[in-house]
Amino acid sequence: MTAKGWTSAVAFALALGVAGEALAQAPACEPAKLATKYPSLVGKTIKFGADPQTPPYTMRDGADFNKIIGADTDLARAVFDCQGIKYEIFLGGWSGLLPATISGQIDVFWNNLYYTAERAKQVDYVLYMQAGTGALTQAGNPKKIGGLDQTCGTTAAAGLGTVEEAALKKEDEKCKAAGKPGVTVMTYPDLAAGIRLVQTGRADIMMTDLAIVESLAIDNPQTYARAFKILTGFTIGAAVKNGNDELLKAIYEGLVAVQASGGQKAIFQKYKIDPDLQVAAEIKKD
């Protein structure tokens, strides 16, 4: 064998070794190992909370009212199945799911939950996507609102306690400081109530997650339009009560395996969410 041949053979062998090591370390779904990896979850049925009126993240199947589908719901199922964890869905209004998680009424809040430092004081996150904010308005955008800086003198709706509510209140202050009419901020307890505010014209815009706004505008072009969008830099994750570390680890490792298989991007594509919004799974605490 020539020197060149030896060099090639060695390089090939090294490459095989590296590849073999990578394969050995590649995350994989191992539902049969639940007892050895996460013993506290054996025999337990995890309750994950979701609001069925938050399309495309969680919603009722049009063909079967009792079936819950959506990007978040499918992703949660994929992760729990990957780890061999039994689960059931707990349905409720979005604004009530965080208190339900903190109080222990449910184990996981998995429904378009933005990470904020304030929330992280009470729950721990596994992040999986970045977020954008959209403004839903009536078809034709009758007030021609093209950005947050064009909301002075309008009525705007946001979910109670959300980052959008905080942004609108801040914009209200800026409008008044500039000698302009302020923003009348209305809050709603759940997404359906917010949508009705826009539908009936009581609110000029409703600010919420971008994918929700685009889904509503695409599916109902005679009723709604997207006024504008903002890439916020926020991230979204599943949340568990502080101190529930084994469940947090199980979700993280399951999510890593699902992402590695391409499962999360496939779910996003199914529900018309930009797959590039996926971010590498990450545990984040306060």
C-alpha cells in the first residue's frame, strides 16, 4: 500500500470512528427505558394544559369535535411517546393555564407560552421555537394600521398579562408623551374573546402570536387581515413548575430526539408554521 493509500485508509478509519461515536451519542427515543431514566414518572399520567382555541397550536379537529390537534399538541404527544410517558390533555382558557401549572393542577403548560424572566420565577422552560407577533384586524385593514407606531388613537386588544399587553401600554405612553391620542388597551381572558372584539369592530387590532394571526387571516380572508407583524426575539417553550426537574429533563431529552429525527419541523410544516422558527431544545430557568 502506498503512503497515499495508508493516509487515505487512516483518514477513512478515523472518519468511521468519528461517525460511529456520533451515532452512538445521537439522541434517540427510548420509551422502554422510562423506569431507568426517569423513575419518578413510572405509573404517572402527565397532564399537559392547552387552550383548544389557539390555532394552529391547539384546536379541535373539524372532522371530530372531541379530537384535539395542532402543532403544540402534536409536538407534546411526540415527545411524551418518545419517552414512554403516559399523558392526557387538560383543556382550559389560556390565561388560566399558568396558574394551574404553578398550583400543581397540571404538570405541563404546553401551548404557545413565551419565555419571560417574570414567568421563569415560577416555572422552568424547555424552549423549542422563536416567536413573532402579529396584529389581526378587519378585512381590508380599514384604519390602515401598518405598525405598532401607528396605533395612536386606536383601540387594541391583547391577552391579559401577555407581552403584547405590555407593549401596547408602553405605546400608549409614547403616544401621549408625543401629544397624540393614546392607545385604548382592551384585554381578553382567552383568544376566542379577543377575536370577537376584532370581528365586531370593538377593537381595531388584536395583537397575539404571529402564526395565530396568519392562520386566521388565511382561513377567513373575508373577515380578517394581518395589519402588521413584528419579529420579537422572544422564545416559546413548554413549562413545568419550578423544582419538577425529572419531568423537565424528560421533556428536554425527548424534544432533542424528536428534533433530531426531523419530527418537529414536519409538525410545523403540517400546520403551516415556518420550520425555520424551530430553535434547538434548551432548558431555561430564571
